Amino acid sequence: MRVDLSGITVRFGPVTAVDDVSLGIEPGEIHAVLGENGAGKSTLMNALFGLVRPESGTISVDGKERQWTSPQDAIGAGLGMVHQHFMLQDSMSVLENIVLCSEPANSLGFISFAEARRHLDERAQGHGIALPLDRQVGALSVGEKQVVEILKLLYRDARVLILDEPTSVLTPQEKDRLFAVLRSFRAEGRAIVLITHKLDEVMEIADHVSVMRGGRLISSEPLSATSKDRIAREIIGGELPPTRERKKRPLGDVVLSAENLEIAGRGFTVGPLSFSVRAGEIVGIAGVSGNGQADLVEALVGLKRPLAGTVSLLDQRIEQQDIEARRHIGMSYIPEDRQRTGLALGATASENANAGRDDRAAFARGPFLNRGAMADFARALIDRFRIRVAGPSAAADTMSGGNKQKLVVGRELARNTPLVIAENPTWGVDIGAIDFIYGELMRMRDEGHAVLLISTELDEILALSDRILVMYEGRIAGEVSGEEADRDQIGSLMTSRAADALAEVA
């Protein structure tokens, strides 16, 4: 099935998100769409999928012009989309999520889950995908949830699959298995659109590359006709930043320590864990999603009380303290989930930028908020972190995923606390923003702050960490010096139950 977009323009009020873009998507190809955060790539694909109505332009399927009134029309025409933030119901089973809104009925009008299983098995087995269909989605790891989203597309027999940042929270093992499945899709004539910012992955798997910047299409050509450096320059509109190097510096006192910490995990007990982070170092925690990292973070920041053990921040016991007390002592937190934990999406960029600030007197006038001071602070943050948003008064939910992430990172680093806990801090951001965030974390480290980095991006761990701890099945499987670590060494300490759901494809 071939899809053509012609002259697509999308505006949100005074902002032109997509400006007269035309491109074609061929059957049996993997088409990568790249660009900075806010470049318009996700908006363009949302228009293709019926989530956004273009102001002008046309969409054609196999040469026939089509108009969508909703995503259901696009799904009926053979399109499917996996969003960066998954559209799943945590309280329902895998199978219930997959058939939702497409439930097969038996002769009496009841849902036939047996028929759904048979239909799904036929489609999944040919691509080497396996996942227990009766498990509750809320108990799955991030990688496993993505498998569920892909199974939804297979169940509906989508011929064009749109994947928005599909590897942003996957480990190398999970990514390799996912790519094997995508190649299998391509081999049977399906078209795959990857909205991504990861150039190495584009060079590995894409057949065609389209680059957007500022809402416009900069280039669209076969991968064989371009290069990694050229694509990168087209994305950022200039030369690439130089590679950053970690400078050796003397370490300070212990800022964060955990002793024999045990936490109720998702199906198992995490721990006991003992480790410390000193002033002037970045300690990275690597591991496959679902091995207890999220539970550890929740216990450290106050979202979950530990079962046993102690946590100390600046020599103060905090394991029984609430979130506000920990932040007041000297902790900042960049959460993995900017949608649910990092931001209030219905609030403005200014309100989110000022959330949790310690210098309340600077943005209050007696019992009332000083909106002008709040806007000034937000504007400074927007400029410093190059956040693309209509202004301080714009709602957070109007921003792209990467710009939401930059707002969270900027707000937390601006607090200048002794400890920064950063959980997948560059999830879904572009190469220019990644370099900037890396630089800010390195600056914090060089100025004597302690940084605990939890990331499923192995390259991120290797680029930033002075020491690396690897978690496996709720325990610390090993510790490696950042200077001596390499991908194979760290990878040998990591195992993925999520990757097992995507078996090797023959």
C-alpha cells in the first residue's frame, strides 16, 4: 500500500507546525522521519493518522485521495500508529488491550476471546512475537508494553505502521529484536515509518530518510544517497557539536547513600542494594527496563516507602521523609515519565517551570502569585534550554515530547541542588538537545554536584558516567569504572525479559 502526502500544512493558532510538506511512503520500505524537537515530524504523522486535521493539503492511498474524520478512518484504510507515550489501559490484560474497539463477536453477540487469540497467534507467530496474553498491562515493563502496541497493529492487519520514537526506552537487546521484527514486516510488503532522532539506528535499518526542520521538509531521499554527517547537519541546521570529554576531578563527600535497601518491586523484591554517590561524580545505573531501576528511583525520591534499609542525603536519614522534605534538603529529580510525573499538562509552561521552586518569595506577592516574575523565570529557562513553545503562557500539552522533556530538565537543574537524580533524561530529544543536556549534567558534576543517572540508553551511560552499576533482577550485578567500561562488558551484565517477547526472526 502506497501513501502520498501532498502540500500538508498544519497550524495551531499562530504557530505553523507543518509547512507545505509533501512526501511518499512506499510499500516494503522503512522510511525514517527525522528532525529536532518541534520540527513537525510527529505532527505530520498525526495528520496522516487522522489525529490532526490539516489546514491544507491532501492524503492519498494507492492513488486515491482520502479524508479522515478520525483515526478510525485511517485504521480502516490500513494505517496503524504506535505513539511515543503508549495508549494502553494498565488495568486490562494484554489481550483485552489488543482487541479494544475491534472485538470479534460470536453468533450470540458476545466477545469471542478465543477467536481473537487464534487470529492474533496466526499473525504474531510468523514474526517471532510472543507475549503472555493474560498478563495485566500495568505489570509489564516499558519494552513489553511496546510489544503490546505492535501486536495491536498486527491484529488489525495494518499495512502502514507509524512508530513514534520506538527505541527511546529500549535496551540494545530489545532494539535488536524490534528491528528484526520490523525487517520481517518489510519483507512481507508492509511500510514502516520511524519517527526518530537516533542517527545510528537510521543508518542501520532505514531505506529512505526524510529530514524536517522548523516545520518544513529539508530533504527526502534514499539512505544510499546521503550520509550520517549530512543528515545530522540538516537536522540541526549547522555543524555538529564536538565530542564531550569527562575531566578528572577530585571527589567530595558522600551526598547520597543507600544501605541494604529493599523495595517492593513489580512481582519481586528489589534489593538489598547498597551504594553511594559522591560530590563531583556521575554514577550511572544501567540495566534492562523492568529490573528494579524504577522501584529504586521511587524509593529514593519518596514516591515509595522501602521495606527495609536506609537512605541518607547529606548525612540525613530520608527513607521516611516525604517528597517535599527530600527536595528541601537538596534533591532534584528528572523523572522518566514527563507526562504523568514531570509536568502538569493542563498548566502553562510558566506554572510548570516554577513548580517546586525553593525561592517562593521570588514569585509570590504576599498570599498571591507574582505571575510576572514567574513568566520572567520561565522565559529565561525557555531561552537557556532552547525550548520550542509559543511562550510562558502556552499550555504544556501543546509542546512536543522532546520540548516537554527539556522543560523538566531545565526546571530541575535550575534548582542547583547538591544531588540530581536523572532518569532517562534525554528520552525523545534530538541530537542538539542531547548534547546540551549532557553538557548541563557534566557542568553540574564539574561544579561539585552529585548526579545519579538511571538510563536504558547504554551510550548515554557510557558517555557520562564516572562509575557504572548494572542492575539485574533487582540486584546490582556488577560495578565498572567509567574509564574502563565498554558496550560488551556492560551488555554481558544485562538480560532482558522484555527482549524475550521479541524472539529472533528466521
